[in-house]
Amino acid sequence: MNERGGLSRRRALTALGVGVGALVAEQALVADGIPPGVTAQASAAPAKAGATAVPGGYAPNGTAGRLAALPLNRVELLDSPFKDNQARNTSYLLFLDPERMLRSFRLNYRQPSAAQPIGGWEQPASQIRGHTTGHLMSGLALTYANTGDDAARTRGRYLVSQLAALQARAADAGFHPGYLSAFPEVYFDWLEQGKPVWSPYYMIHKYLAGLIDQYQLAGDDQALDVAMKLADWVQWRTSRLTYAHMQMVLGTEFGGMPEALANLYTITGAERYLATAQRFYHAQVLDPLADGEDVLPGLQANVTTPKIVACVRMWEETGSAKYHDIAQNFWDIVTGHHVYVIGGVGNHEHFQQPDVVAAQLSNFTCENCASYNMLKLTRLLHFHQPQRVDLIDYYERTLFNQMLGEQDPTSPHGFNCYYTGLSAGAFKRKPLNYFPRGNPDIYATDWDTFTCDTASGLETQAKFADTIYTRDAAGIYVNLFIPSAVRTHGLVLRQATGFPDDPATSLSVVSGAGPMTLRVRVPNWLAAPPVVRLNGAAIPAEQTAIPAPTAIPAAQAGIVGPRAGRWIALHRWWRPGDLLEVTLPMQLVFEPTPDLPSVQAAVYGPIVLSGVYATDPGELTPVLDTASVHRAAAQPMAFEAAAPARGRPIRLIPVARAAHEYYTVYWQTA
């Protein structure tokens, strides 16, 4: 098959010459601007296995994140529901038997395995078997990076070593060099022939992402070698296809393939990986988004969002403004017109018509994988604009209401549910569309579920520490109110907070001394100006009247920017015992749905409240007397309200805390 004008991709690469560079060659084939042009200069020399990791840290944090993100080992979670979730998740990560997780891989390479098969989407006949092992490598690496748990590091190294050994047998198994998967390579033949097959490149992305995490977060040089060989296989496989043929292939879910390839480019400097990443530009979806068009209705949310995460990384590595516009427009469109009150997206996994919420309430809303990727996107955008409070406001809304609540708090292994339903009488459980005969009172199981949300949850619950703080040369931003300790700028700070039950946080200097700017987010949900005290002394309001979106010069001391949507910023010489206390007044509000304003959700600060029931209340949207809603308990937070149809008060608690009980988030207001 030939490209436009009769020039094949391979002939064009040859004609342009190796010395010109793979990126330039790729652009010559897409003169219409797809994929976007490249301005970055990259070395064509391949990196060697064991090469030093990218200076400044973790490639998935992106170029801005190299300086803005705090390494996970600099932040420690302290006692809180977040740390509890992390502990349950770590228990599960270390429970999973590597031999059972590797069984399908071994059999695929004609190697024996005495391990028992596993179930769910990992069952032996599944076309996406093996994906959980990729997430498992990431979860183990994230856990080691944050907690220093040697058992997590050892387990990850074993998985990598076994995958490396299998990859080395690719030719013996009848595969092309570098191929690594738990399913045969013929799946890619089917994909290229237009035959039905379930997202094989999605699986390759999960392996690449897990291997990159093992290399960069757990220090396993062998993981980079395996990742490069697998990426070289992707480069070979896709370089054989014309542009039109590749676009047909991209009609099947491919996860965040271009993101992983861009990350490998960042790590190695080998521009063939960036050239390969450009081939995964899905024009049908991305071109309209570049122009600000909302083409999301009908698209699967978790198929689409990883493509956008990749666009941020491609913008950073290529300099193409088109990639940036796609990412920013997508974020604006989704958060402005496609989110539910908890920050999640999608009904039955798909985007619906814009500004339709009340008409799209079910127990299949807000797939947790989609929100996992929305938070990745938001985080990358935040690193470029750390002064933007709205980005972290969205992050907080989704993290506290959906992601924290996706895990079963009664399970020692912290099983994750698939959807966070928002219908009347919703119930967190196995996804009944995939497991219709499953026990409705459990979120997942040790060995028989393994959906994509089980897998992405292994990462979500391992990396709660990654966005609490952001740094710059002057100091740090306190983005999220989560009990934690942070080491930065020669200081150790401790954040103590009972948020959201107690609308306040305090930051104390545990050790170290020196000048630094400490900024605390003033959220847009604030009910009144924050109350700020430094070492017991109140800061007068008249001293807090100007915005401070950027660093404060060292010679200028004081607190600035207290209004909603800004930052409290204090530059001073900090010393042990210093204490900054910030009270964040919260109020109860009722957020109407855009399509039916009489249907509303109760929100206290950023916390979405849910009415809970011991028995199924039925499918009709219940009536709530909004004037009757009042705080009934402080610790833990609880409200009560009159529900006219039920004849007795209804109890409302944060939706993240609803577990093994029916709950309702949206109400017909009275």
C-alpha cells in the first residue's frame, strides 16, 4: 500500500536518509499536519540498557514535572484514610503470586507452568490476558518509591527478570524479536487485517508503562532493556504500515501507547521512539479537539482519555502547539460539560451528550479507570500552570469523592470497584455488566475479577502522595489537605489536618532552617476568606489582599493572596517549631444538574454527600427538603435531612465513605 502521492513510509524514510532523523521523515509523510510538526532537537543515537535515568526524575511527570513534582520518597503519608487505602493496596500487591500472574506469559512462550490460572479478564482465553501484570509492576514500583518497602522492590524485580527471559525466547515461540505479551503475536495480524480483536496495543502499553516504572522508580536496569526491545518491536510493526492503514489500526483501543513511547524517548534520547509515538496520532478523534470541537458523545471515555494524556507528553517533547491545544481543549470540554458532581465521567463507559447529567444517572456512571486518567491529565497540565487553582480544585473533587472511595474499606486487600454509580440507590459492587452472577456485595476478588479497574486501582492507591505538594525554585505549593510529611528546600514540614471533617490544616517545621515561600491553596469552594495564623498570631485581612500566583522575592516577606481561587503565600526564614495554621470555611451548597436544575447534589466544600440506606430505596430520584439539611455530627462528618416520601430523616455522609450500603447523590429538590 502507498501513501498519498505513491510514496510508501519505508521508501520515504530511505529517501530522506538516516542522518536526517526519523522525526523529520515521519513529518514528510504527513504534510497536512497529522501528526503535528516537531521543533524539538533529539539525538538519533540509541541509548543502552542501564542508561542513567532522565535528569530530574520521572519521565511520566513530563518536562515541567521534572522540576515541579516532588519525588515520591520526599512525601510520606501520615495516618488518614489515604494511608489506610495504601496499606490495604500494598497487602494485595504482595499477596499476588507472581507465578500465577506470569502463567499466561509462560504458556504463550511454550514454557511450562504449574501455577493455577486466574480469572476475570485474565482468564486463559481472554484476549487481554496479561494487562494486570503491567499495572502490578507499576503498583509495586510506586509503592517502593513512596514507602521504601523492599518486598515490593524484590517482587517487581522478579517479574521483570521472568519477562526478560520470556522475551529472549520470542524467536523460539514463533514471534518477532522483542515481542512480549501473554497472548500470541497473531492478534496484531488480525488487528492489521481489520478483524475483531480486543485492544492488543493497550496491553503493550501496560507492559511498557510497568517496565518504565520499574526502571525509574525501582532502579531496575533490566526493565529498561526489556522496554526498549518491546518498543523496538512496536517501531518495526508500525513502520510497515501506511498512514491510512495505521489510522485504521487506531480505531481499536491502544491505551497510552504514545505516552509510553514519549517517556522512553525522554529516558533514552532515541528519537525512533518519538517517531513511533507520532504514528499513534488518532486523527479522527484528535483533529476536531485541536479546533475546540466537542466530538466526545459516543466515545468510550477510558479509550479516549489516555490519548489526551499522551498529547501533553507529545507537546512537551515536540514543541507542537497542536498537541497542547488538544489536551487543553479536551480538559476544558470535559470538566465544563461532561463531568458528574464527583468529577467522574461517562455512563456505561461512554461520554454522553454535553450538559446532560440528570438524564444519564445509573449504577454504571463514572468508571474509575477514566478518572484515573483524568487525574493524570490534570496533573500534567498543573505542572505547567501551578498557580491555576481550578486544576487542583478538580483534582481534589475527583480524588476525595471518587478515587478514595473506589476501594472497599472492609477488605484486607482493598478491592476496587469498577464504577462509582450515581443513580438513586446506587451500590458499589462488581460490575454486573461483566459479572452478572457475581456477588453484589463485593467489589472484586483475589483471583477472579481482574478488570481494568482492578488493575488501575493498584496504581491509584499506591500514589496518593504524588500531588499533595508541588515545588518551584522559591518553595512549595500545598495543593491538597492530606496528613503528610514533606522534605523540600532543606526543610521537613508536617501537614496535620482532619480535612474534610475539620475544615483546617496546619503546617509545622519539623527540622531544617532557611528561606522558602510556602503557598497554600485557597479553593474556589471557600465560603469565606480563610483564617490564617502564624505561630499563633493572626494575619490581618488587610495584609492579604493581593494575588500571588508566582514566586515572591526573598526580600519581600508576608502573606498574600487569600481570596478564593488564589494562594496564601508566605515567604520568610523558616525554623523548627514554626507553625502555619489555615482555616478554610466550608458551606453546604446544592449543585443543580445542567439539564434539569431541580435535580441537585448536596456538596459541603468539595465533598459530595450521599444519602445512605440499609435497603434498596428504589429507582426513582427521591425528594429532599434542602432547607432541612443540617450537620448532625462533626467526627465523622454526617448530615441529616427530611425526605418527605420516607417519613423519617435521612442520613447523608461523604460519598467516598458509602460502602456496602445503598446511596443516593442526586435529589429532586423541594
